[in-house]
Amino acid sequence: VCGGITENFENVWGGEGRDYLISHRDSDSDGLVLHNEEEVRNFIDDPPPSFCSDHELFRWKVRVERKKLESIVKKKMGTALELVAIEPVKRGASGRITEIKLIGTKRELIIRGELRIRKALSESHLFSSLFYVVRLGEKDGLPDAYEFRGGGFGHGVGMCQIGAIGMARKGYNYREILAHYYPGTELVKVE
């Protein structure tokens, strides 16, 4: 479930980009690049129509108590910190976070990589890195909990499986579906 927008190859897998694995809307509408935090929040909170919008993980929220999150980060990243804030540093074209900063009372921790970020902030992994963070409650300058508000499930590169189903239900054929998710490619018979 891409959450309404796919991601560029290089922002997830590194290396050089692939012309056919580029960020684009999962709809009939053209282009959407999420340039700043406000655009990402608006996209998550008030999503435009998408081929995959019928899925339960199209939009999601995960709440984690601060102390629990600190414990998870220590276990996964080997760094103990009293967590004051979580801030995106870099986002890909789809708004997925590719670099995030955890700000503690005495130190900061930078985490890079879509999957590493998802794993570092959850006991198993967050559904995707297309999210923003809300601090909940506060005592002595520290939040009681964090809520991750996001969209989609997975890395977002290539074909959105739920979106492909949504396209088929709307009458698109397999050639149109593949052309949507892999723009600029050509179907050929292999003999």
C-alpha cells in the first residue's frame, strides 16, 4: 500500500535512480512532490483520491509512550537518551523520511535509511516512513507519548499492490496498470 504516492528508487535502495521507478501519485492525477513538512501533513491528514485508498493501512496512527520508545531506541540503536523530540531531517520525493533526528536531553541521534528508521521507532517496524510525529502530553519538558501519523505500508518503490487491485476494479487492464507503476517501460514477449 503506497499511501497515495510512490517513492524514487534511490531514496530507498541507494545508488543511481531508475527512470521507471520514480515517485508519482497513485491516481489518474499527475505529479505531486511533497516539498515541506506542511505539505506532508496535509497529504496525510487530507489525502487526495488514490487507487489504494480503500485499504486499512492507507492511513494509520501509532501511539507509543515516551519511555517505551526510549527503550526501543536503546535496544535497536544502542543509544540511551531521554527523548525530547523527533524531527525529520530529509524526505524523499514522496514525503517518506530518509533521515530523522532523535533529540534527547543530552544527545542527538541521526538515523538514515527508510527501513532503519521504521525499525528503530517500533518493536517490529512502523508501517512506512511516510509519517509525521506529534508529541502528546508533557511533564517537565518531556512528552508523555509520541504519535506517528502516517500513510501506506512498505517502502513505496514500484508497484503498489493494493493500488493495482484498485486500478483493475476501475476497469484498467494489465498493460495500463504496469505502465502506471513502471512509466516509460515497454512490454515485450520473451522467447
